Amino acid sequence: MNIPFQIQVAQDRYIRGDVFPSIHQSQGILIICHGYKGFKDWGMFPYVAQKFSEHYDVITFNFSHNGVGNELFDFTELEKFAVNTYSRELEDLDILIGSIRQGKIPINHEISLRSHPLFLLGHSRGAGVCLVYSFDYPEFVQGVISWNGVTDLDLFSDEEKSEMKSKGRAYVYNGRTKQHMPLDLVILEDIEEHEERYHILERIKLATTPIVLIQGSEDFQKLRKGSTLLLQANPSIPWIQIPEGNHTFKAVHPFQGTTEPLEEAIIQTMKCLEAWTS
């Protein structure tokens, strides 16, 4: 049974999440980070969290400016989405981890980050955020798992960036919800201001935290090319291929049940976590 929680970061800024307590003796804490136009209750994430909670305390959460509010399933906060910078997402993740360290998250075990390892699993854009956080705070993170992850945080098209610069706001279309979601200039300004901090392909060369890439063979070619470049920068990182897996390992929203690629991604992830905790 998952346990919901909410952290108020500031006025009208909340991190909403769920704890999936470990069914058996906890081997550590696993935080799952959703990606671009994603949220904690999208499709596969609750199912995946439940699977991993057999041996880990699992936390899923919404970044405070991901555009999803109290309703949890709909993008009702598009003005927040418009200013959802990487700085905000990294701050959200740091606040969440700080709350875990302070015992403010309802985990059903007498555990702490002093005695239990912390792992990050990020999907797509969320994987990029996890990597940057692990570069910034290697002392807090014992392993990062990238599911079809980005290696370049500039996800925006030339047209979107041109409109942001000329008009202050562009729009990205969400094919599932049929919404035109706003993107404000502040997002580009954040990327430019923190260019070195967000340069994953450069920082990966000196990474000390264990990292593994798990990627579908049918993931977007741009992301697969990024993974190739990342391995060229740091050949020690494993790149596990999931046959016939697309960007979501063939899972959909609303969730219609698991898939062979998703199950294989879960199996491979469990093997990594077991190796890191053995």
C-alpha cells in the first residue's frame, strides 16, 4: 500500500509524492524521477514502484513545477510548467532527499540514509536530472539508473527556442492531452546560466557514482545517439539494451498492463540494485 505525502517548498509550491514501503527487509531507498511532460502517476510508474518495493523503500513524486496539481492526473498548472527550470527540479530533488534524511517522509522502517543506500532511477529527462544531482552530491547517491535517459538537457527545438527569445514564450504540443503547453524564456536562461553544471557529457568523465544505462532498442534515435556519446566519454558505464523496447518500454497511459520490454527493464534494474547492495 502506497502512502501519499506532500512537502510545501514555498507558497503555492508543493512536492507531492508516494512512498511504497519495502515488503521485506529494506535494502535501501529508491527515488523514481519522471520525465518531460510526465508525472508520478503516469502509466507504468505506480506499477514499477510496487515491483521494486519488494526489497526497497520506493518513492515516486511530482516535481513542483511539472504542471500537475492536486488532481494528480491532469496538467492543470500550466503556468508552473512554463517556468519549470532544471534548477527548480534539482532543488526539488534535494529538498526531497533532505526530508528523507530528516525523517520527515513516512517510510515504515527505522532506516536512515546513514545506514541505507540511496539510489536514483530517472526516466528520460528525469534521468538527466538524476545524473546532474549525482555529480553535484556524490556523497548522497550510491547509484543512478537511467531509463531511456537524456544526455543533453537542451530538449527544445530551434523553433521553440526562437519563439522563447523573440516572444518570451513558446508552446509545446502534448499529443496525449491535446494541450499546448507554455515554455517561458526563463527555461533557456537557466540552461545558459548553468551550462557547465548541466554538461552531462563532460561531467560524466569524472563521475564517481555507479551509473547504468537501460535503454530500449527502439528508443528515440537522438537519445540512443546520446548514450553512444556518453559511453565514449566514460566507457566503464554499462549500457543494457532492452529488445523491442520503445521510449516507455511499450507501456502506455492509462496503464493497460505490463509488457515484455518493461518486465525486462525491471529485471535488469533489480540486478543492478542487487549488485550495488550485495
